[in-house]
Amino acid sequence: MSEAWIPRRTGRPAPDALVESLHHHAEPLPSADDQQAFGQFFDRYGDARVVLLGEATHGTSEFYRARAAITRRLIEHHGFNIVAVEADWPDAARIDGYARHHAPRPRRGEAFVRFPTWMWRNAEVLAFADWLRRHNEPLPAGDRASFHGLDVYSLGESIDAVLAFLDKADPERAAVARRRYGCLTPWQDEPAHYGRAVVHGGRDSCEERVVEQLRDMLRHRIDLFHADGEAWFDAVQNARIVRAAERYYRVMYQGSTESWNLRDRHMFGTLQALLAHRGEHAKAVVWAHNSHVGNAAATAMGWQGEFNIGELCRMAFGDEAVLIGFGTDTGTVAAASDWGADMRIMTVQPARIDSYEHAFRRTGLARTLTDWRGPGRRELAAMLRTPLLERAIGVVYRPETELLSHYFETVLAEQFDAWVWFEQTSAVSPLGHERPHGAPETYPFGL
């Protein structure tokens, strides 16, 4: 961890005036289980082009259920037609096919089996996928809301998806693509080993070949798109992932800042491609961690040179992008003690007194939406420009080193436009690998 990331140990709580202002402006929310009542509080964001919904952990049920309720409302009443999440594109395509009543796309293996499996293979996501499938069923194909992954990690599955498309659309070009991707196929199941071999082992990179493959698909877009427009778009996105992943696994050995920026630049580029593909009336909801959807320029991340999808959306869409953070104080979370370790249900420690979470806890309100946009809330926004700590738990949680591992300094008023608060939260409900009895063959988590 670099010194720029180490939070300052202020030990000082938020001023009483800030807590009082938070209490005054906070709007109590109903339970996230009451999807309709909960979602209505977010009608104010219906005119946006992009609404980014965060989470303070990758394993908290309330965050998933709240985002589902908000997204349902935005889709049903405000014309949103894209859900883009912090997941791998080929995995999310399984949910997309299920939700839009498409035949399953060819793939090498089962979806959502890469660590951390519980992040998307859980009951909360399944409930949303089932709702999206029901919502889409009576609609014309072009009006159905879609579900997509933004991430960069699916090297092997993305190579396979490109080849499967070309095998059907143009076998001659498929043979050329196989030769180009042959440079990477020995590493596709362990791509980090490829990066190590190039950076430290003197092996030539595959960059030129994967770039040329993407260029070739774009050069022949008219012929390939004519065969099947949706399948072509999916294949091109997978070719873009192969290009980004090849570079990502090289630069990850050269510094965390560069690899972080490459990943979020790719996620933003994927979001832009989705909006362009769906046309001028496209509107998107993004689900990702607070560290991705909040404006990084207002945080210790940005102060050390990192940017994220939230900052890029703010720059590209201005006020048409709404950034909403989520926070909690205590409860349980699904997480692992280390990368690749088994998932456990872990107890979340109470927030530090010098954090924004502690300030929200001091309001005495259990579940709220606090919005500081608009002229009537300038005083609150000014108070929220006091730098404090914010907690970020990913798929790994280390309570014993919580300050160094999970806190960073931020200016909340510039990081987000609003904050959804749950004083106490519970862990997500992971699903097993089996397909439940009676589920259709297109079931998104089926074998």
C-alpha cells in the first residue's frame, strides 16, 4: 500500500452541525423488500442519462435489493433500458439472454464460477433477473431492457465467444482469428501468468495480434453485422475485452494505478458502446462498488492519480450522470479473508468515529436517502466538503487491519450526489451451482 492510500488518523468525529444537517435533510426509506415504495424515492433521477448505484461492500444483501428496487423503478417509469454491472461480459450475457428471452450464447464453461462466485451468483441477483425476464416478456425485442457486464477479466471466455461467432458468420476469418489468438490461448485460463512471462520472463507480447483482430472485425462490420447485429455487437465487445485484458495482465505487474485506470477506462468504454448500440434514447443504470461509481477526483484514489467510471461519467455526461453512494455501519457481510479463499459470513465492525458512516449513524435514522443537490441543500453540501474517512469492503474483508485495509479519505459532497444509508445490514444469500427444480434451460445460473 502506497503512502498516499494510508488514511490520516484524525480520531475526530464529524462536527455536530454536520450530523444535525444530515438528520434534517435525510429522508427515511421503507424496507428495500417493498420494491415499489422504495423505488419511488428515486423518481427524481428519472431524467438522467446514466444513474450509477454504488455499494460499500460486494456482499451485502440490502445493497443488492435496494439497487434492484431503484432499477425496476427507472426501467418501468423512466425509460431506462440498460443495466450494466461490475461483472464479466460473458457471464452477464447469461443473465441477459435469460432476461431478454434469447437462446443461451455458446461458452466454454458455466457462468459466475470465477472467484468471487457469491458476488453475482446469489439469490438477490436471481430475484432481479426473474423480474427483468417477466418485465421484458410482453415487450417487442427492441424495447427490452438488457443486462451487461463491464469488467475486463474474461480473457478465455471472450476469446471463445469471438471464435464461436466467426465460426458461424465467416469461417475463413475464424481461422485467421484462431492464429492470432493462438498467442494467448496457452495462458487463457491463467492470464496473470502471461503478464508475468512478458514483463519478467522476456516473452514477446501478443498485443499487436489482438489489436489487429479487433481492427479486422471493425473493418468488416458491414458484412458481419448484416448476419446478426446483436451477435456481432457481442463478439466485438468480447474482442475489445481480449485487447484490454491482454494489456491489463501486463500492466498489473507495472503498478496498481495504471492497471486500475485501464480497468475503469474499459468499463467506461463499454458503457459508452452500450449507449451507442441502443440508440439515442438509451439510458443506463450502473451497479458497481462505491470506489468505481463515486467521483475518484474527490477521494484519496484520485489524489494519487487514479480515476474511475464515476469520474469519467461526470466528465462526459455532466448533470445527466447521477452518482449515488451506499453505506452501512454494522451487520454481516459475505466476504473472504484473502483473495481466492473460501467465502465466510463475517461481522462488520462499527464504523470509525472519524468516518462519514459514523456521522450517518449519529443521526439515529436506520434507513435513509440523503440528496445534497439543488439550491435548498447548499449548506449541507458545504458541510459535506469536510474531508473524512469512508469505508470500502470488497470481496476481501480484514477486520484486524480495517483502518489500513478498508478506509480512505474523501470529500463526500464531490464524490457523490446522494447517499443511501442502512445502519444495519446482512450478508447476501449465495446460490449453489445446481439449477433449481423446474427452472427453464435458459436459467442464468443453471448447469
